[in-house]
Amino acid sequence: MPSNPPPLTPRPEGLYCPDGDFFVDPVRPVPRALITHGHADHARAGHSAVMATRQTLDIMALRYGADFAQSTQVAEGTSRIGGVEVSFHPAGHVLGSAQICIAGQGGRVVVTGDYTRTPNAACAPWEPVPCDILVTEATFALPVFRHPDPQDEIAKLLASVAAFPDRAHLVGAYALGKAQRVIMLLRAAGYDAPIYIHGALQKLCDYHIAQGIALGDLRPATVARGKKGDFAGAIILAPPSAFAATWAQRFPDPVICFASGWMMVRARARQRGVELPLVISDHVDWSQLTQTITELDPAETWVTHGREDAIMRWCEMHQRKARPLRLVGYEDEPE
Amino acid sequence: MIGGFADLLERLAFTPRRSLKLAHLAGYFAATPDPDRGLALAALTGDLDLRAVTPSLLRALVAERVDAELFNLSYDFVGDLAETIALIWPVTGASQDVPLHALVDELQRTPKTDLAARIAARLDTLSPSQRYAYLKLATGGLRVGVSARLARQAVADYGALDLAEVEEIWHGLTPPYESLFHWAEKGPKPVSAALAPFRPVMLSTPTDAETLTALDPADYVAEWKWDGIRVQAVSERGTRRLYSRTGDDISTAFPDVIAAMEFDGALDGELLVRRGDQVAPFNDLQTRLGRKRVSAAMLASHPAALRVYDVMLWQGRDLRALPFEQRRRELDAAVQTLDPARIDLSALLPFEDWHRLAALRGAPPEAVIEGVMIKHRASPYLAGRIKGHWFKWKRDPMLVDAVLLYAQRGHGKRSGYYSDFTFGLWDGDTLVPVGKAYFGFTDAELKALDRFVRDNTVDRFGPVRAVKPEKVVEVAFEGLNRSPRHKSGVAMRFPRISRIRDDKPASEADQLEALLRMLPPQ
């Protein structure tokens, strides 16, 4: 059971472990950082020493250059750092993503980072890690978020491609994780045509392939040699920011699609000018979050970022001790 | 099935383009059997008469199943009651698709006291998107960007029918419109049994001074073009209806006009708000539109009146084949018998040549006149927009030079282009937004504006970009109304960007005061 002093404490730099003298996913440069996964708001450049999974370290090197930290250490098995033992466990969020378990005098704490329990062919599946304190994300912590089966969403995309063979389908998907997830879902649905990708996705797709994720035939979405009509009927993946760029002007009458958990809410989809919303999320939805708390049955639940009000209320209704950390610096609405 | 209807609503809600909405609707009509497709059509045209399921009934329902605080947090986020309930409703088992007609029938037949329980039981067996469609159906107001006319157009498209013919018989038909769909599928045209049906109206084509020089002025008559709404007033054997030019029945909003329709026939004219001889600005008419009930105070302060310019039927005789001049004589005689406070004649303008008419058009006696109508003396009353018979010669648009303030990306073919612009005028040394425009420019001008927005963005608000206040555009618009909802206090009608004024620095754009001077007198 937790005792004084608490095993983790929020500081402006991020979540701090006094007994190990390190931060988890700090948002400012620190001497020692443990990183859950490679998304930019969790994995930042400029720390002195970084410990993360092999894949997360690789991804950080791809994004920030090989010198993103003074020293790096691959998380393997259980490591002792100061007065605590730490171990990394798959989180199912993106390739390399991990939950970090910190065991010390204060008991066992699991920091989930971002996670989902929905199977994801682009990375290792989430594992339950028993703990005394669960430090969880709450990105989609409202009872309206019960994400549908992603394969059904992909079926919607393929039906639209069949219905509009003259239009290009432009799917907004973030470069790390979501893009590869969408590609794997398309492949699982039997779509084996070439998939075109925006240049910003190239490096990370190549890395996934090198790690044994069979993304199939990917081609650059360039018109250097071709004409607008060449992309009729094609599926093109791009980071959503590309839709605002002149880049989008090259495609024939595009159907703007967006793969995100936020697409459950119609106003969100319309706000972004999305014609085909695809509810595909890399985060736990409300059902998964409450199920996780129920199954792990921690003595306390701490909420790092997202919509903590509703999950605090749920914990109160179920007589569970909970605490909002209100960490700043993480994107309110990633995906 | 409610599932198919839910899919349709979802597609329509996210499809910005009219042609694609029509394609989605036609596809739905083709794939859906009777009576479901007709009920869906009625839901879209607002002709489905259901017991009003109130928001408070739904709130009470959900309160029994979901913690109030959790619901409120969710509702705050989602922003739409039906959608919040559809998403948050606890799942009890596998969802089960049911025919739309079963749900409609149940909503119509269930006694009020059992209604809440029936709705709850239905929500238990539907999927989230089906729940959404069901709740939208039950509460009315689908809000999917489909007008009644567009829905009728889709039926016409589906059966390769003439829209005017569909509109003519529409008011004699009732949901689920099986005879209409039968006709669309090569069956016989339904015979309208309704009294006082809508008849397709005759439309005009735009013209200008240059085009008119080729015509002999002696062959034509001219009238003022009033800025009201085009209506058809039909009274047959005691049934009185007032239709918009698209065939929508607007009778309930204008009981004062209906009461004055002491005739048997069909008149074509302009609906206006008129106080004595004074025709009020369009804005006053707008406050009367779209109401289910009109208060006595509103009837007194905003009295509606008809200014008629044609007669289609009179006392059982169809006059539409007669030449205009003969119809006009019939009309003159007919109006003599009616209450002049409510129904009067559109005057014919005296002119010998086009110059004289141009002079009249240039100096209309009232601000609510938006140009002149020119009609061939020999024209029969023809449905639709047939060239060579009726012309509209609108007054020149009003113009201001405004500064671009914000831009938003467009949809479909304009994906990736900043094509929706907000512009402003000077109020002292600040720029006040006065309107939005998303057409009027050429493709080349769009590219130039898009480039300007990208190179001069100073701030971003979601999909909207604020730009450096440097680009001056000429904005043309058809009229101006007072509007407390707008920061500037005015709302433009049909604003469009008519020219890019690269020759003008922002400091020389117009003052808000100059725009306010263009307002009609109060």
C-alpha cells in the first residue's frame, strides 16, 4: 500500500519519482527520463539520459536525430534505478509503446502512458500489470466514447472507395502509429492495392516494415510524373496537417477522411471538414478504461491527462480512491 | 430499416456537395422498399406527422439510466442532446435492425403515458447510429442540410421525372408516397386528389441593357421587382393555401393573407410586409417566415400582404394558355373584388423605350424595389424558366471595398483551398467583420487569394485563419438588413467577392458608416 512519501509526484517538468530520481515522459529537458512511447508530446528531445524500449529509442532517433539524448538505455527485464525497480510492459498504443511499472517502498505503481486494449496489428498488445497505484491516461474518458470495431470502420472506407471510383480518398492519420494501424486494417480487410503515403509518413513506415510489420505495397503520393487523375480510386494517407497545405490540391475531388477516436462526435468531424469520419482510436475508450480499473483493482487511481472529471466521478460512484494529476504539456486532443 | 436510414443521415450530414447529397438520396430510394423510403422522404421534407417527443422527456429517460453528472459532462462535450443520448445509452444486448415503418407506427400509436417506456425499450435494441436516427426522427428536425425541395429533387432524379411535375402533385400526396415511387419506377403518374394544389410557377431569366437592345420594347410590359417572396395563392372550393415558389405550403405562417383570399382561383404574386402603402424591408417579412403560430402582436406589427402580378386560374377556368395581356385584364378585374389592404396589383410601368425603363430602374420610388420585371405581352403562363418570355433586370448590386480578415478551407473540389472569406470595414481605426463570401471569384482569383492567406496568416482558430489586414476586395451584395446577431449590426444578402482590389491599400477600404448608410429606412 502507498505510504509517505508518495512514490510519484507531479512537478512542472512532469511526473517525478523521488526514490529513483527520474521523470516519466517529462515535457521539459531533465537529467533522467523514462519514456513510455514515441509520440512527440511524451517523447521530447534534450534529456541527458533516456530509458525506453528499443523501438521507442529508435523512433526518437528517427524523429530527432541520433543525438536526441546524451545517453540511452534499452529497457529490458527489470532494472534498478536508485531505490526502485522499473520494468516496461506493452501498452498496445503504437509500436514500442510501454506501460512503466515502478516498484519501491511506496508499493507498485504502473504509469500507463497512452494505451488501448483493442488489438492493433502494428504493435504488441496491451498487458494487464497488477499494481497498487494505477496512473492512467483519460483522453477519451467520457461515457459517450465506446469506440466501434475498427474493422467495421475500414469497411466503411472501402465501401466509399467502391462507390466513388473517380475520387481520391485522403485519410488523415498521424505519422506514428495511426497510419500503420490503418494500413494494417486495410490489409486485414483484403485490400492489397498500393497505398499512397505522404512524404512525412515514409520514414516511420519504413521502420515498421524493418521491424517486421508487413505494410505491403506503399508508394509515395507524388504527382511529379503523373496527373491528377492518377489518384482516382486510390487511398492516400497523410498527416491531417497536410489537408491544410497546398499538398491536398493535387488530388481529384478528394474525399476527406480522418481516422480518429474523436470522429465519434459529429460536430468534431464537421468542424474539421471531414466527409468520411473513421472512428479508429489508439486509446482506451470509456468501457476499456473502467474495465481496466475494475480488473486491476488498484488501491488508488491517478489520472494524468485528458478528461479527468468524468472518470473521477465514476471512481467516486464506485467507491474508488482517485486523484487528478492535471499534468500539463500533453496534447489535449491527440490522435 | 432504421439502419439504412441511419446510414443515409450520416452520409447526408457529412456530404457538403448538393450533387452528392442527391446521389446518396437516389441511392437510398433505389435500395429501400416501401413504405420505409417514403417515410424517410417525409422525415426529410417535414411531412411526417409524429407525436412531439420533447427534449425533457428524453432527458428524464436518460436520467433513469445514466448518472446526471456523467451525462452533463458528456452533453457539454457533444453539444447535441439526441447524439449524446445515442452515444451514452447503456448497451444491454446485441442491436437489432427494425423497419422504419414499425418505429414510426409505434411513435404515432403509442399513448402518451406509455411513450417514454416504449422509446426506452427501442433504444435498448438499437445501435448507436440507429439510436441517433431514431431520436432525430422522434424529435423532428433532422438537420442534415437537405431542404424539402432537395428531397423532392432526389425523387425526381431517381425516376427521371420533371421536378415541376413532382411539385405540382406533391400536396395531393401523403406519406409513405407509394404512388409517387411507383411513378418514379415507370408506373402511372398519381392523380392529385388534393384541393388547391400547387402549380409550377413561371420563372424569369436575367437580362441587361445590352441584351434588351435586340428586343422591341413595344412587345413588352414592365413592372417593379419587389423584394419579397414569390408566392402562389390558391383557393379552391373553400380550401386556401399559400405556397412558396418551390411548392412549400407556408399557409400557417400567414393567416392574415389566407383570410383575405376571398376568391376561387390561383394568383401569382409577391408576398410582402406592407403597412398602408409602405412596403417594409425584406427583413420584416423574414421575421414572419417559418413560424408555426403567429401572435396577434406580430400580425399587427408586421401585416403581410400580396402584390399580385398574374392569374393562373379563375373561377374554374384555367387561364394559363392565354397571352399575358389577356390574363392581365382578367387579373385587373379579379383584384377589384378583393380587400385592397391585403391584396393589390403590381402596377405596370410606363415606358416607350429601354432608355426610359433604364431611368426608372435607376431611380426606384422605394428602397425595397430590386429592379424591374419585363414580360412579353403574348406569353402564355409557362412552367419553369423558359427563355424569351419573362426577364428580370435587377438593379446593380451594392458594392463596398472591404478588407479580408479571416479565411476557412472549402470542401470537395475546393479541398485544400482557402475559399470562405470573412471581410471587414473600418470603424474608426479598427476593422469590424461585416460579412462572409465564398463565391464570385474566378479560379485564378481563388488561387491568388489562397496564396495570400497562406503567406499572410497571423493566427489560427481551428480551421480558420486570421490574415494580415492588407488585402482589399470589392464585395457585391443584393441588399442589406439590420441584424442584432452580427457584430456590425447589419447582414448582407448574397454577398460575393466581385473583384480583388490590388490597387487599393487597406487604409482606403470603406468605412462601416458608408455601409450603414445603404440600409433601408426604418
